[in-house]
Amino acid sequence: MHIKRALLYPEKYPTKDCYPFNHGLFQQTRSFAFEAPVTLLVGENGTGKSTLLEALSHRCGIHIWRSTERTPLVVNPYERALYKFMRVEWVDGPVPGSYFASDMFRDFAQILDEWASTDPGVLKYFGGASLMTLSHGQSLMSYFRSRYRLKGLYLLDEPETALSPSTQIEFVRVIRKMSLAGHAQFIIATHSPILLACPGARILSFDSIPPKEVAYEETDHYKVYKAFLEDRDKYLGTRSS
């Protein structure tokens, strides 16, 4: 465990009219507790999971790799300012870490290739080969296996996106092993019922404000997948009369 809590200060927000400061989650939640080596954030799209992860990353001094961004049609100057009104309680002082989102991973892999052109030895920290030469799922697992052996705080936004079901199981084994080793802490936003089954993980549902801890079998993801697999014709409307 590296962080035990993140606290928000809504009374200090610069506005209540723009996202994320107008979101009920961030107006009504004063703290988020992280009481297990693996915390899984679950909930519908738009519930604030990704925004919280990015704010935590900024607050903890973890760099987010992004390519040059285009200016959107409507500019929100507050979009990434939540971390300025957040405080993190560390267990034993700050540690390094990383932020992962699948839509940014290719940018990181390309930058890594540029580093390796002048310092090939850097690749040994990421599986020993260029991540650009592997399939998307293979490159992700090479990164995960190598990076998570190091002491740190790891924030991940839907890592299952490019992983097959069997690879998701392998990923769960990786984070389980690293968290049990006592040097890695994971906070993961996910829609995967496979990742949600990680043994010993604490699941926080963002479908409630403030988020509440739920059991695996209580998540909508588990219920929907279970019901679908038991009677897919009912849900697809293909049952013959």
C-alpha cells in the first residue's frame, strides 16, 4: 500500500458550472479510501472514474504520456484542474508510478522506440523488444509484466480494452502477484467482469454518490454477463416461438 486516501475540497472549487466541478460525484464526495493493494473502480460511462484517475496521477506526480493534442471546438479550462483541489494521504511517503490508458499507449510505445534508437538498453525494462513490433495485446502484456515488478503506484484506465479474455486472466494473475509481493498498489477503472474477479481486490461502485464498496456478485457487470450467458437468446431477441 502506498496511498490510503484522496481528499477533495469542493468549497475551494473555482466554478460549479464546468466539468468536473459540476459533477455530482466531485461535489458530494469528500474522500476516496484505498484500503487494499488492488482497488477496482466500476460504474457506467460518465460517472467520473477516468477523471479521478487522471487527477490522482497529477496529484501524485505521475506523468501522463500524451501526443500533441488538437484544440477542441469548445475549450474547457477546468477539464484537468481537479487535482489542484485534491490532497493525497501517503502511507510511507511518495513513491514513483505510472498511469496507463489504452488510447495513450501507442504514443508511449513510439516515444520508447525513439529513446531506444540512442539507448537500446532501455528496452530491457519493457520486455527486451520494441513494443511497436508486437500486437497491441502482446505489447501491453510485455509492458505490464516488466513495469509492475518495480515498486510503485499504478493507475490504469480500462486496461482490458485490447486484451482477449484469456489475456485478461493473465493480466489479473500479474497484478495479483505484484500486489501480494507488497511493493505495488493498483487503482484500476474497468468494465471487465474478469478483472473485477481479482482475488482480494476492493470494488468501488461509482454508480452511487459517494461511491460504495460492493461485492463482485453485486456488480451490474457480473449480473449482466451471467444472465446473458445463461440465456443469450432472450437478450438478443432470437428465441424462436
